[in-house]
Amino acid sequence: MLYRNFATEAEINAEYDPGMISDRVQAIDRFKRMSEAATTQITNWYSSQFGPTEAEYVDVFPSGIPNGPVHIFIHGGYWRALSTREFAFVAQVLVQKGITVVLTNYGLCPDIRLSDIVDQTRRAVSWVAHNALNLNIDSGRLSLSGHSAGGHLVAMMLATDWSDYGLPRDLIKGSISLSGLFDLRPFPHSWLQPILALSAAEVEDNSPLFLPVCAKAKVTLLYGELEQSEFARQSLAYSEHLASNNVTVDCLAIEKADHFTELDLFVQEESDFVKEIVRFGQEDSSG
């Protein structure tokens, strides 16, 4: 067996490639149109570099609320595609709710390694917290979300000791992973391996399912009801890991959603999803 009960690469691909059951091109085109509309309406958004390479930037969507909460979104693309620019639409409703939204970008495989992506994302989150004054945010009310590979990166942020970055260990007040990947062991046996070139050490070091959890804030794990079953299983396994580390966690299926349409939660103003992110921003930063 290559991984769990999978004996062939084709079996792994069938479970882990969303494009096999959903139209990836159509979905990304729709995200681009939604993001173009969002950036047209949010006229005060801007980008800032947080690192030395061109890919190390954040897109900032200010709420205009002095010293308000901040929500960081980490995009997906299986660590080898896409950027913040396809996902600006996730900011629109949250900004209207008084939350500054920051989208983090990162370099892509094979130009850099997956471990480098994790490091860049940690430095992006650290940059946001350390630049709270300039961003007009309260770093004591910081939450995260991410989709697919971004969901994996959110989990890696939960496994980060932020005191190493001169920040409080309880920096993250809440997080949501949508269809995150928490066990990387299938991917060296998948269609992604020629691009990711994952080593055994990288898989071990970057699988949140097997790492200590440093952040103890509330975590929500979501997956699409219409996705392949491995996305649900990964989230359920990670929820058990979080619970065993004394983390409050919810793990839920999104009805009638696939790997891409689940992101529509961001534009549903009165959804429980949006309300939860708003609640993250209402945490008492003094505690």
C-alpha cells in the first residue's frame, strides 16, 4: 500500500484532485470575476511586501475601524498555483462587518520548497502582528482562515510557537480551515510529486496531524459535502488530534458545497461562518 488503503497513484489522485469531480477552471474564473468586483468596491486596499522576494506580499483591505480586529486569509492551490489576487472577494463582507482583512501570498513549488512556504506564511502573520499600529488593527484580535493548501498552512500556524517571533503564544484567537490537508503522506505518491518534490522529512515536519498544537484558540474545520471523502476524513482526523490537545474544535460538512463553492460562505453576510469570524474579532485582547 502506498498510503492507508490506497495501492496506486491513480487511487490517490481520484481522492485528492478536486478537479476530477468539479470544474476547476470555471471555479477559478468565477473567483477572478468576484475578486475584480470586490477590489473595485474596496477602493482603499493596498499591498505591502513582508519579505525579500516578489511573492512575499500581503494584500490589505482596511475596515476603517481604528484599532479593530484583523482576519488573515491564506489561499490554496496545492502549494503550486494561484495567488491572493484570485481571492480578494473573501474580504468584502468581512470589511463591511468592521474587520480588516489581510490576504497573505507566498512563493510556489517548484520554485521554492513547501517548507519555505510554511516559513513565508509564518513571517507574513508575524509581519501583520508587528505592524499593527501602521495597519490600524488590534493584534490581540487576530484570527485566521485558509482554503485547501491554505487550510494546511493555517494548521501549521497553530503549530507555531509565536514567542519565537517576539509575539504572544496566544496570538491566534480563532481559526477556520476549509478542506485543509493535515496529513501530507499521500502526496509523494500523487500527481503533485513532480512539482512538490516532497522529501520524507518535509512530510513529517509539515503534517499538522502529527505536530504539537501551540495555539489553544477555537478551531473550526469545514469540508464540502460534495467533495471526495478524503477531505472529510483528513478534517475528522485532525479534529481528533486537536481535541486530544485540549483545543475546542468543530468539524462540519458544508451542505451542497464542493471544494470550490464552499468559499461562497465568505460572501453570505448572515451565515454562521461570517458570524464566527466576527466573534473571533470580539475576543477580549486584554485576556
